[in-house]
Amino acid sequence: MKRSRYVTAESRGPSRRQPGRRRGRRVDTLIGKRLREARLLAGATPQQLATALGVSAQAVQKYETGARRLTAARLAAAVKFLGVPMSFLFKEDASSTVTMEDAGLTALEIELVQLFRAIADDGLRQRVLRLAKAASEAACPEE
């Protein structure tokens, strides 16, 4: 009798699919969505978050979509870098979700924060801040 070199489904044994896996993916997707929200609210780029976590920007993209699961150490590093509490990433209630609009941030404001963070020289940062204050006071003089 000739043996087949191909493995059939019956010969592989029980399914390796885990019953709780669907729920795990849902949690990963939720955490990824909240991670992206926190990153945007902080004005950080995917590359900046990737550097803080010690991974590639592509890995951050996978974390944000839920395609890859974050380890506990990386979760801790992410919340520390983004300045949000750990509970922020786990809130499932849609009404508790903070969006850029809720925080009052526009795309232009986020870009400004990103550019400001890119300035390495502290003295230059202080001068930019003084310029912004002067421009704000000139546009909206106190009555």
C-alpha cells in the first residue's frame, strides 16, 4: 500500500484554533485603536512612537490596526511616552473615546506640535514659544 506524502486534516489531530481567539482579536483591535488616538492626541508620529517602543514604524501600524499584539512592556512604554494612563487604552465605552475634535485639536495644531517636538535646541524652542505668545497677544489683545 502506497502512503500519501500529503497530510490530511484528519491526521493532524485536534484543531489548533482556540475558542477565545476571536475575543483576543477584538481586544487587540480596541487597544490598537486607542493607541492611535493617544498618539494623535499627543501629536506624535508613528516613527516617534516606534523609536520610543524600540520597534519599526511598520510594527506600530500593525499594533494600531490590531494585527499584532502589544506586549505588557511595550504597552507600559507607550503610555509613558504618550502621557496617558494605562486605563485609556482599555476603555471600551464609545462615549469615553476622546477624538481630536473632542480635545479641540485640528490637523494644523497637530502638525504644529509635531514640528515643535522636532526642534532639538531648547533655546530655539523657547524663542518659538515666545513668538507664538507674542503673535497670539497681537491677534487677541486683552480688553
